[in-house]
Amino acid sequence: NAGVMQNPRHLVRRRGQEARLRCSPMKGHSHVYWYRQLPEEGLKFMVYLQKENIIDESGMPKERFSAEFPKEGPSILRIQQVVRGDSAAYFCASSPRASGKGNEQFFGPGTRLTVL
Amino acid sequence: QQQVKQSPQSLIVQKGGISIINCAYENTAFDYFPWYQQFPGKGPALLIAIRPDVSEKKEGRFTISFNKSAKQFSLHIMDSQPGDSATYFCAANNQGGKLIFGQGTELSVKP
């Protein structure tokens, strides 16, 4: 059973460009979470999605950031007009259930975004 | 109220010793407390987790102690090995959904 997959693993963008980060959850998992890790800091929640629905986006910056999890295909985190402060590691996690036993979140290897 | 406070920030332990990392929370609605291990350049890996209906959970060399009244929980790594050198994060959530992470502890086990 393959784990959570993220691509690309490394992404370099110039200021003002768009960044698209992809996440394929583990097989059988329909809940996806995105977290951001700034250098030397812990992980901060960004958004929680279930197929075709955004459940909680309380951690998403109000501008330039969006996320989707379509019926078919991976979840996408999109950052428009990137700035240097967006440079970070972005991690995706998935879980088979929303709550209760079996809601463990398993993380992917991350996408390291560098904005020049 | 949504914070999870973790200490120490860094920890150096001799091989064979016990590593202890502590976390404290305020939100009494939290009902799931996992610990993650992260190596440089990798994603966090789920190590062990506990729910508040038990006071201790042990898996191999790793033990979580949970004190509901004090709103604290800790990770003990017995017989620490150089391969355990990594950053450890505690976390918490309420009925699923987003995990609230502690600030992390960088553990170094000296041979």
C-alpha cells in the first residue's frame, strides 16, 4: 500500500509566479490535510478537504492561496503570485476517517518551495 | 486555547539513556494526542498516539504518559539510540480534523 505521495519534491519559483503542489492520498483515504513548515518551526495547519469539499480552511492565508480535492485526481494546493515569505516545506497528510479510531493522519514527504 | 506547548526545544542524551519530551495543552476538548518523528528532509512519521481514556501507552521503546487532570502528556524513549536522533513533535486534535502541533524537540543521541 503506497504511502501519501507529493510532487514535485522540490519547486523553485520566482516572485510573482504560481506554484502548484500536488498530493495523492493513501489508497482508501478520502480526507486530506495540508500543513506548512517554515524553517526551524513546527507544522501549521492550512486546510482540510474531503472529496470535492473544503471542510476547514481556517489556516489558509486569505489571499493568493487556494486548495481543491476533486472527485478524480490529486489534491492541489495553489499559491498565486508567490513571495519570498512563501518559501517553506508544504506537507500533505491523509486519513481514512474524519474522527474516532482510525483517524490517524499519515504524512507525505513534502514539497520544498523556494521563492527566488 | 488551541496551543500545544512542547519542551525542551533541544535535548542531548547519551546512548542507552532515557529521552523525555513534555507537552501541555489547554483545550479540554482535545481527544487524540499523537507523536511524530521527523528526520531532516523527510515528512513527519506517526510514532505513537494516545486517547484520554488511558494514562499510558507503550510500543517497544516508546511510551506515552498522559495526565488528564494536569493537561500534560509526555514521550519517553527508553534505551535511546543514535538512530533516534530526529525532531519530535507532539500534537492534539478534537474529533478529527486539524492537528495542532507543538514547536518540536530536536533530539540528539550521542554514541
